[in-house]
Amino acid sequence: MKYLIIIFLVVLFIAFLYWAYLPDYRRNPREFWRTIIGMPIGMLLGGIGLTELNDLIKKWALKKKDKN
């Protein structure tokens, strides 16, 4: 029974990811993977107080460069 619940939750999670990220993928497939990788890592780093690393990940994901 618990395996059925786990499978259901995994399918629900995959369906959510498909629904949430499909418009972003259609808009710009090349940047999609940067978004998928960068957003959760940045949120995790920001949540534990590493804001400098969060900013670096954000710049990488959005391809923003410093103007020095």
C-alpha cells in the first residue's frame, strides 16, 4: 500500500513539473536547463544564508555579467 502512495506522489510531482515548466521550455529551450538547475539550488543557498553564492547562481542562470 505504501508503494502505491509513493508512486502516486511521484506521478503527481512529475505532472506538476510538466505543467509548471512546459511554458518556460517552449519560450526558450536553451535556457530551460539553467532554470531547472539554478532555481532550486539558488533557493536552497538563499534559505541557509549563503546569499553571495545565491547571487552567483542567479547570474549564471540568467547570464548576467558584472559591468566592471
